[in-house]
Amino acid sequence: MSKELRIAMLGCGFMGRTHSNAWLQVNHFFPREHKPVLKGCYGRQEDLKKLKDFQAKWGYESLETDWRKLVERDDIDLVDVCTPNFMHKDCVIAAAEAGKIVVCEKPMAMNSAEAQQMVDAVEKAGVANMVSFNYRRVPAISLFKQLVDEGRVGRPFHYRAVYNQDYTIGQDVPQGGMSLWRLDSKVAGSGVTGDLLAHSIDTAEWINGPIKRVVAHAETFIKERKHADTGKVEKVGIDDACMFLAIFENGSLGTFESTRYARGRKNYSTMEMNGERGGLYFDLEDPHILQFFRYADPETGKKIEDHLTGWQRIHVTNFEHPYMKNWWVPGCTIGYEHTFIHGFADFLASLEGGPAFQPNMRTAMRTQQVCERVLESAKQGAWIDI
């Protein structure tokens, strides 16, 4: 028998769309007791037309221009926070204090201090919570972790992550406003470190364990931009690019790079691991493929036959691959939106007695702390312990 899960969506932008779609689709493909109901959505009064269009398109029963009223309503079970970053802390704490289940987009907060307050709030209230690091739920990335856990890479030596885009290169691109708030440090907190590298750090620690030390360099290429809201030229406070070296607790070495100034790269995110027994490589712009170099048998450690070594392209669409039995026949690919459906499917399963969901807010706070240490290292120009 299904149980209604009444959703309040805070935010009607890009992430509001992805989450709304996932809530509507999850029951169609994953058998769960809970049935999400899109109860209410929030947007600013000055964005009322956009909010009304959002409500009509996704089928929310009501709208609010005061997010606190929506959070406090008795007909809401779960609050999904898809607002700009500077609002996350207040929204999450208010939702937890109201006894609501909490879903929050990444990065979870503006800084580690805010993240700690959010963790304290959800744990004090005892409410289920998740942070939407959706790339863990790309089937090929889940398979990447599975092969590492099976010992097929063996002792890791290197982990490499790149996350590059190109949408802010122009001098005339403004900062702030509804569409470019990620360039406004007062709203976003940080630039590529919190927006892009947070994904790379989350998956890296999920796959390869904790990062122990970092040394970083960050750059802001265009120092001043016109603000979309005020029209005034203001100093840019976010990082346009960041690169850092890392030492993991298991002794392996890591390199991380991210920029929004990589001409031609739209959402280019790669990860590679090199180990004693094999290697793995993934590219988000080719998301159904996982490349695997098999060198030694994980059980015996014995080198495989020479004529069988080489990089293999695994087409991650078979029923035995993570999540794929819920979709189409082997050979048919899925896309970006499915990663959010997978996240909500796993989260609903955790509410119904299944495995505890990760990452929750305590886990995501760790990623926030690593991001903060990376930026601190970039300012100091020195190695910093996590």
C-alpha cells in the first residue's frame, strides 16, 4: 500500500526542475512504498511569473513566495532545498525544527560553520536527510566504485579528477541575478571549488577514502564584473579556476583541477584511478562507458595473459550493472536526469527500512570542510591538513 510523501520544493530554477522531474518519475521505475506528491513550491515575489509557470509545468498544487510559510505547513512531509547556496542553512534548519524530512542540493552550505549548524539541527530533530551529490548515482561511476571494492584495482597509487566548463569566459558576463548567482560570492560562497570540485571531492572520497592533505592554487581571471541586480561594477569574489594536489590516507596521490575557462568544455568531468592490479577511467560526457584496464587477478594477484591486457570499454547498460535493471533493455542508454531519480529511489528505500542513505548531511559536511581547506591552502600557498 502506497504512502503519500508530500513535497515542498524551495527554488524554481534549474535544480528545482531536475528534482521535480525525479520526484515525478521515481515510482514509475523503482518500486517504493512512498508516493511523492508535489504539494507546494517556493520562489521569490519578484519572480512570480516564473514561479507560476514552474507550478503549472510540474503540477504543484500550490505556490508560496514566503518559504517559511511553506516549510511550516502541516500538509508538508519533506522539504527539498534547491535555492541558491546562501539560503541553504536557514531553510534546512527551519525544516528540521518543523520536523520535516530534508533534501538539500550541494554544496550544502556557504562554509563549514554553517554546515555544522545544519548537521546539528537535523540530528537534534532526528529527521531523515540527504544531500544531492547525484554523480555517485551515475551507473558507470557506481560500477567504478564496485570494481574498486572488489579489489580489481588493488593498491591505489594515483587518483585524478578534472571538472571543466566554459560558460563564464566573457568579460561582459555579469555576476549575480537569477541566472548567474554562482558568480556572486555573497550568494554562492565560492566558485568552481564549491560548485564543481565538491562533486569531484565527494566521489573521490567515496571511492578512494579520505583525503589527508592538500596544497592548492586558485585564480580569478576577470577581477571585476557588472552586477546583474545593481548594474554596478563590483569586485569578483569567487574562484574561476582551482587546482590542487592531495594525499589520501591510503597513501595514494591525487590531482584535482576545475575551471570555467576551458573553451569547448561544457560539463567535462573525468576521474581516473591507477592501481597495482588495474586502472579505471570515466568521462561524464560519455556517461554510459567505463574504461577498465585489467592487469592482475584480484583473488590471486597473478598477472593475466599478455594478450588479454589492455583498456576495455564497458558499455554500462546491462541488467547486472548498477540501477540498469530498472530501465530499458541492454544497449539503451540513460542520462543526467536519471541520476537524481536514482538518488531519490535510494533515499526512499532508506525511509522504508533499506540501507542508510549516503551522503547525508554529516558526510556532506566533510566535503564542505575539504573545499574550505583547499581554498585556505590557495590563499596561504602551503600544504594544509584536512
